[in-house]
Amino acid sequence: MAGEEAGRVTARVRAFGDFVYDFVIGDDWWVAAGVAAALAVTYLLAHAASVAAWWLIPAVLVLLLPVSLWRAIRKR
């Protein structure tokens, strides 16, 4: 009985991990890495240098979207 419960919990945790990976990373891990890097740089600029760095995230996304589309089209 306890083994079945542990197996169900493990399966649910694994399914949730698969969902999060697919949602965050998706088809192009470059976009996820770029967004993570942009968030880190924005944080550092805002807190260490006291710069209003709100503009960095949209700028990075404007650059990453065409790169992501180009990579997706090139695979075909």
C-alpha cells in the first residue's frame, strides 16, 4: 500500500517536472537562457548600479524572437 502511494507521488512529481521543463524550455532553449540572462543582468543593473533597467527585458525579447524563428525555420 505504501509502495503504491510512493509510486504515485513519484509519477506526479516527474509529470510536473516534465511540464515545467516543457513550459520553460519549450522548443528553443536559447530563448529560455536569454531570458534568464536578461533577468539576471536587469537585477544586477537595478540593484548594483542603481540603473532603471526595465527596458532590457523587452530589448532582449525583440532580439531573441527573430533568432528563435530563424532557428525553427532552419531546422526544416
